[in-house]
Amino acid sequence: MMQNVHLAPEADEDDLYSGYNDYNPTFDTEDLENDIAFQQAARTSHGRRPPVTAKIPGTSASRPLATGFGSKASLTSSMGRPMTGAIQDGVARPMTAVHAAGYTKAAMKGSSFDPLGQARGPAPPLEMKNADSSEEKIRQLEKKVNELVEESCIANSCGDLKLALEKAKEAGRKERVLVRQREQTATPENINLDLTYSVLFNLASQYAANEMYAEALNTYQVIVKNKMFNNGGRLKVNMGNIYLKQRNYSRAIKLYRMALDQIPSVHKEMRIKIMHNIGVAFIKTGQYVDAISSFEHIMSTAPNLKAGFNLILCYFATGNHEQMKKAFQKLIAVPLEVDFDDKYISPNDDPYTNLLIEAIKNDSLRQIENERKSMAEEYIMTAAKLIAPVIETSFAVGYDWCVEVVKASHYVELANDLEINKATTYLRQQDFSKALETLKMFEKKDSRVKSAAATNLSFLYYLENELAQATNYADLAVNSDRYNPAALTNKGNTVFANGDYEKAAEFYKEALRNDSSCAEALYNLGLTYKKLNRVDEALDCFLKLYEILGDSTQVLHQIANIYEMMEDRNQAIRWLLQLNSIVPTDPHVLSKLGKLCDNEVDKSQAFHYYYESYRYFPSNIEVIEWLGAYYIETQFCEKAIEYFKRAALILPTQVKWQLMVASCYRRSGNYQKALEKYKVIHRKFPENIECLRFLVRLCTDMGLKELQEYTTKLKKVEKLKEIREQRIKSGRDGSARSRREGSAAGGDSGGTKGERLSTKLKAFPGTNEPYESSSSKEIDASYIDPLGPQTERPKTAARKRTEEDDFADEELGEDLLPE
């Protein structure tokens, strides 16, 4: 830590004013009481010895100074120090400061002049440090502790919190060893308190970062309670932050106030931050009045955006409309301390100035300014949308007041955004006329605002299926701002709705070139590629979108659907499983998983997914049919009855499901219930041939007297069916003949048309007949006579399903979905 500290150089020795206050030290009598040599001379005979005069020739310093009494005495300092050049104890002291040293007593005996001592030879080598000495061990250990603390901080900044905590603990262990060694070898005053403080503080910080709050609080308590640490009381702010995370708000407020008492008033910024934390804690506890006092103090002392916004929230919670307005005005007036765009505009055509402006347009300082401005705009917009509906009698009047206040400030551009938000609020209230009226006001504004308003108008008309108006406003939005990705996306949507998929893809691509993170354009581009049957490119789009949005349910469903189109069922199942982990109660996803597992001949897994789908949505005919067929195939006809009854309840006009219920009764051996069920079906559908056939067969097997009755009815229905088939056939022949005659003579077309219409009407059943009475062919095509072998199952579940079957089931399921 001290290696970066540089001491200031000493003052220049060549002082122009030095020497003016020098005087003869012999006459200095002020410090005689503290002069050890003088006091010793006064107590003993040491001071009565005659002075010894230096005998070095050629030096002015060796001459005795003549006093006013004519005697010569050697000058000494007030502390008993001999003057330069004086001889003490028979050895001449070398002179300094006046001439070079080297004149010793040995020089008078004929030795050569050697002021630098070159005759003595080279200097002896430096003594090597003893690595085994206690001081050297302590120094190395202290260096190791500092390195561990630095490594812990670096690991924390890199996001490796676990490693940072391990390094901090190791530094703490070594620091305790260091303290014990210092106590053994030196006095306790030599203990490095700064190192101890830094080790404990880093350890507590790493505990807090790893959410080990109890250990962090204990470590902070050790620092706070030690009176040897001067600024340890300030760490109560950190303790308060931990209690705030633990939602112990009363304890957090107490510690914040204790820290506020220990911080002097000169640290204004620190005190403001603590006051802000106190206000936030009061908001958490619902004490809005106390929070208001804290934020009002901040706004009057050092206003900032966060405090102003929190003050608006507190007044909103208390319902004080007038104070909301004042707080909003205070928020608008908070100085941003940034330069606006004026300095980035070149005042002249100087090339050097232009280069400088281009260089600073996107430097780090400019980015900080943009972040601060965007944060201020976000706070102001959020506050305006919050208070506008409540500060006046209606939200429209409230928005108008906020717009006027914003127009009178530095944030003039936000006024247009507020107007667009006003139109959006009208949309949420289903007031489309007011929304359109508000947005149309921007048609004569500048290009950016006009493009935003036209984009919203295009979106509105698109939702209302007015494609012509949507296209007009989409063109206006694109012409106003060609680089607006939302406008290009809306334009692509209108083209997509008109069926021009290639052109729609071009607009989506252009939107992505302007903004590569436009998720709407990328999603729509994937749908367009699906329409164009370019599944590989569609898959690339949705995979990119998955990287951007993460676990988006719509994106996961599209990826699974594309893999299903590519007949890669394993990948489709993998993505559907990931989708199911996000929405585990979605019946459509579960049924799709069951269908894919059924195609992979994994009946048990398919049954699991189909059953879960039925549990969450018991009205899906496809799922009900599969479950009933599964139980018939596994010889559990009693369980299949429940599902077919549900299908008959959902579709009471279709005889198929009621016949399946009766068939299950027969398969399970419950002939009496089967007979009763067939009789009920016959009453509802008296001309159903299949039901009459089953009744005849059952009456024959059981020897019932109703056999003759049902046999007669069966013959009548079969004869009626033959008559109808003949009529239909003759009607078709007549229509073909009339078309041939019509092509030969156009004058007879009217009569032929009337005959054809009458033939069609005769082919339909009477008004008193059931709707399904003539649908026996459909039943024959999709249903097997249950009187056959018991191991057989319905065709719809036993045969391999085709695409036409899937499409029909999907259409049927969509019709059954609740509104």
C-alpha cells in the first residue's frame, strides 16, 4: 500500500535569506537548563578543565575566537557539541559544510591527501539478509497477506465469488498468525492495524457477496466494537444494507441512523446516501410520512433523480395530489450536470474542429451522459404515467398538465412521447376513436414523432383488419423514418396479410439491418419462411431468437413445430419437453408430446402425456378419443366408457360417441346396459341403421320379444336409405344432363337450374329427421362393428393416422375451445 506513496522533496538548501538570524552559540543562555553538557559541568569538575585548541593549520575553523577580554577559547554549541574543526580527545573531527573532509590528525604525519578514501580499497560487500530472522519472516508474511487480499478483490470483480471468499478466509488465517508472531517478537504497538482492518473488512464483504449474512454481520461487529479502528463505525451502513436484504427494516433503520450520527457533516454525499437508504426502508415498512421527510430533506439539500422519483411514489401512496404535482416539478428541475447536444455541433467548417467533435461524439464521457439522460427520461416518463390519471378529474387532463410542465423544461422531446402514451392509454380503455384522434395530431409534426404515431396507427388498423388504412399509415411511417424498425415491421405485416410473403420477408430483413435486436421482425421473418416452406431458414431465425429472448414459449413452440415438419421427432420432443418445463399445465403441449410419442411407438409415455392433457383440459376430442381407444386396446373397456361419455356430452349430435359407449358395455359383458344404451340412441336417432342392427343382434342373442319390432324398423330404414341414394344418383344424372343441354341451348338454363335445386332439396332429410340420420356412411367409414372380435379396436385409433385426420382433429378441437 505504501509503495505508491511518494514523499515530498525537501526544501531547497540554497535559501537566499539563510544566516541572518545566526548568532554565536556561546551567548545562547535560554536552553542551559536542558543542556546536558552544561549541567554535567556544573555538577562536576568536568567543566573546569582548560579548553583544548585545535592545531590543524590552514583552517579558519580551527582558530580560536578572540573575545573582548583578549583570551582565545574554543567555541562549543549550547548542547556541548564541539565546533567544526575542533580537536576532542586528541582526534581532530573532520570538517563539514565548508571544505571537503579528509583533514585528520594522520594527515599531519605526512600521509597523502585522500579525501575519498580510495587508498582503503573497495568497500566490503553488503551484508546478506538473514531469511531466518524473525523480522524478515514477519515482513514476508505481511506481504503474502496483502497479496491474498488483492487476489480476493480481483476474484470478486471477475464474478468468482466462491474463490474470493476462499482467498479472504486464507488472508484472515495468515493475518492472525502474523499478529501472534509480532506479539512474540515486538511490542504490541508495532501491530499493523491497517492490515487487520483491511483483512476483516474484505472478509465481511465477501461473506455478504456470497449471501452468508450471519457471518458477515459477525465480522462487521468485530470491526465496529474495536475502538482501535478509527472509522469502524461507518461500517454500520453495510450492516444496515444486510438487514435491508433480510427484510429486517427496523434494525436496518436503526443502524443507518447510528452510522449517520458518526459521520461528520463535511461528508455531505455520504450522509445523503444514508438518508436515501433510510427513506427506502421506511417505504418498505409502509411508513410513507417518515419516508417523505427523508426524501424532502434530500431534495432540499442535494436533489437527485432517485430521491425525486421516490418522493412522488410516497405522495402517490398517500394520495396527496397537490404534493404530487410539486414533487413532479422538483423532479423535472433536478440538474443533470451534462452538456447537451450543442457542443457536438461544429460552429464552423474547420476540419480540425470537426475531427475533434467526431472523436468525442461517442467517447466514454459521452456514453455516461447518454446513460444519465436516458435514466432521467425514464424516471420522468414513469412518474408522468403514474400520476396523470389521478392528479386531475380525468387522465386526459392529467396528461395535458404533465405535457405542459415537460414542455417548459429541458425535456421538450418527452412531451411528444407523453402524447403517444396518452393514445396508448386510450387503447387500453378500448376507446379507439380517441386513440386515433390523438395519434392523427402528429401527422404534421417532425419526422421522428410522425413515424412513431403512424406506426401506432398502422398497428391499430391492422388489429381492426382494415388492411388498406394499415398499409397507408405503414407507408407514411416508413417514408417519415426509413430507419424505424417498428415501421418496417408493420409494413411487412400488411404485405404478409396480403399474401406477398417474399416482399414481407424483405421488409423484415431491412428492419433487422436497422436494429438487429428487433425480436418482432425476426419472429415474423421465421413465420414468413415457414409459409414459403423454407424450413431451414425459418429454423435459423427461431434459434437466433431463442438466443436473444431465452425461454420464450412462442419461440420454443415454433422450433418444435419446425422439427416436426422436418420429421425429426426426437428433436421435436426435446424442445417440447423444454417448453413443458416452462408451462407444465399447457394441454396443447402435452397432447402434442403424446402424439409424437405415439408415433415413436412409445405407448406408455404417450398415455402419460395424453392423460395429463386430459386432466388440464378435458374437452379435447382428439385426446378423449385416443384415451378411449387405448383402454379398449388394453382390454379395459370399463375405463374407456368414461371418456366416450365425455365425448358424447361435448358433441351430443354425433351418434358415434354414444355408439362407442354401448359398444364398451358389450365388450365388458354388460349386455343389459348395452341394450338400454342402444334403446336410448334409437329414441334420439330413430333412423340410425347401425343402432338398429345392434338392437336386432342383441335381441336375437338374448331372445327378447322386441326382435320383430326392431327388425321391421331396420328394413324400413334400409329401404328409405336406398330410395334416398337413388334420388341422389338421379339428381346427379339430371344435373349432368342439364349442364350438357345448357351448353347446347342457353335459353333452357333457368328451368334446368330450378330442377337441379329441387333435386338437391329432395336429397336432404325432412325437417323432423335428426341431423345425423343420413350419416350412416360416415359411421361405417370410421367405426367397426363392436359385435366383431373382442380384440379389435376403433379404426380411428388402430390405423395409422394421416395428415387429413390430423387436420380434421385440429379443426374439431379449435371449434370446441372455450371462448
